[in-house]
Amino acid sequence: MTHRDEPWGQEMNTGVPSPDLVLDLIEAFRRSKTMFAAVKLGVFDALNDEATADELASRLGTRADTLRRLLDACAVLGLLERDADRYRLTAVSQVYLTKKGPLSLIGYIDYSNEALWSLWGRLEDAVREGGHRWEQVFGGKGPLFSHYFRTEETKRAFLLGMHGYGTLSSPRVVDAFDLGRFRKLVDLGGATGHLAMAACARWPELMAVVLDLPEVVPIAREFVQGVERVEVAAGDFFRDPLPEADLFALGRILHDWDEARIDTLLRTIVERLPRGGGLLIAETLLDEDGPGPRWSRMQDLNMMCVTEGRERTLGEYTQLLKKAGFQSVEGRNTGAPLDAILALRA
């Protein structure tokens, strides 16, 4: 009997395509939810040493028999190791799935579990009707920011999630171009400052300001405290005058909005930049001549469910940037979740 982890295709008759792709996609959401549930229950943080299912159940307040089934599923997925009846963390889970992990993604996983899971459940409606699904799913006008900034706890959880996600890409984004010519970076909507900190670490002559809404500032200051050449300032980049800078940054901002809002923001930035000043953009780029890449295309559907915006190709961003007054536009694929664009004012 064929083990189900092996390809099913070898069982098929000659000339009949293998069902592997379809079967894998049927199961894909189950694998995601397994990780989401284990994070939500606190499995990885509770497992700071080897433990049995009974011991972990006592720590977490769950049933031992059902927890054991979840732990075995995590072991099969490579998130835990099992030796006889004892479980322990893997290198991956130590880094990404614990609160103390150096590159913890718990915040983004919780966001995916508590918001994206339900919003994606209405993907068909988003395709039929257009528009994000916040009001349909959660009853609020939304979208994302008003929902997650409603309490201090939800705001912090959301920002921590964006921080974990951002730390995977920001070092590569700021290394994609020679930024040594610039002296002052203002990161618009910079949240916890991961891009600004990465930029100053890479370019020693650069000073940086993280600009975000007043309610974000206290959390941002926690992250940049003690970091040289990085400051935090309060402001709404759609309403308030922008600080002086020769380089602005927009990390995962433009994909939130439609073209009218983007045009307004880009023109505001152009007017504030000196000649030769730049705009560094961190977004995932769709292929110009094909449907991929897969990560970017899945993120595009995510934006359909969650925001007013979408993901774009480098050509589409170039058109928007030049319309707003930028002259030179270059793009780089970074190999990280986010790619990089550098636009220069004439």
C-alpha cells in the first residue's frame, strides 16, 4: 500500500494526469491551520525543553489525548521533533515560532489566524463584488487599520506581526541599491522601524526618521530605543506636512491603496524632495509577462480580501511614479518576501 506522503501519481494509469497538485492544495489549509493552532495554544513557547504530551497538556490547560494528535501533526510538518513520547523544538520553531525567537513571526501568524483566515473565507464574494471583506466578516467599516488599532492589545499584536514579517525583507531591500549618496531617510508609515534600522546599519552616513501615526509612536520608540541615528516622529503622511529628507521610504504602503490615493501620496513626496532625491519602495513585484511569482500572486489575492489595493508589476509602479514626477525608476528582486524599487526625482 502506498504511503500517503509519497506521490499518488505513480498509482495512476498511463496517460492520466497525477492528482498530486489538486490533493496538495486540498490539504494545504490544514497544514496552515495546524501551525496557527499550535501557536495560538502556546505550544512552542511552553516547550522550552523536552516534554511529553501529558506534561504539555498540564502547562497549557488542554486535554492530553487531543494535544498529542496536534503535536504529532506538528512533528510530521517539521515544526517539532519527537523521540519516543517526548517532544522538542526544531531549529525553525525556536527562531520563528516562539516569542523570544530572534525573528519571531508569531504576530503575523496570529494576524493570519484571527483575521486573514476569515477574510479569505469570503474570497468568492471579493471576486464577485470587489472590495475588501472587513465589513462582511467583522461588521466594522474597516479595513485593516481601524480594526487592529481598536485596542492597545490588538494594535501591539498587529505591529509585532508586521515587524516579524518586515525583518525578513528590510536588510535586503536597503542593500538592493547604493544608498550611500543619501543623508536623511524618512520612513513613511515605518511602524516599528525595521527598515530604518536596517538602512542605518547598512549605510553609516545615513540618518533616519520613522514617521507613523501618534498611536504607533510609543511602540516604535520601544524598538528603536538605543539605536544610533534613528528617531521616531508622529504624523499622518496623507494629511500632515512631511519632514525634510533626501530619501523617503514606503514599505508595504502603496499596495494598500487605489491609484488615486497613491497618486496623491507620490505627488506629496515629489514636492518635498530636493532634486536628485529618492523614494525607496518595498513591495512584492508581480511578473511583467506571466501570472507569477506564486508568493506575489497569493499576496495579490490577500490584498483583494483585506484592503482597497493590490500588488503590481514594476511597469505599473513605474507608470505611477513617472506620472507623479519621478524621472528614474529601477527595480530589484531581492529573493525575500519584498522586492525593492528606487525612484529618483529629476
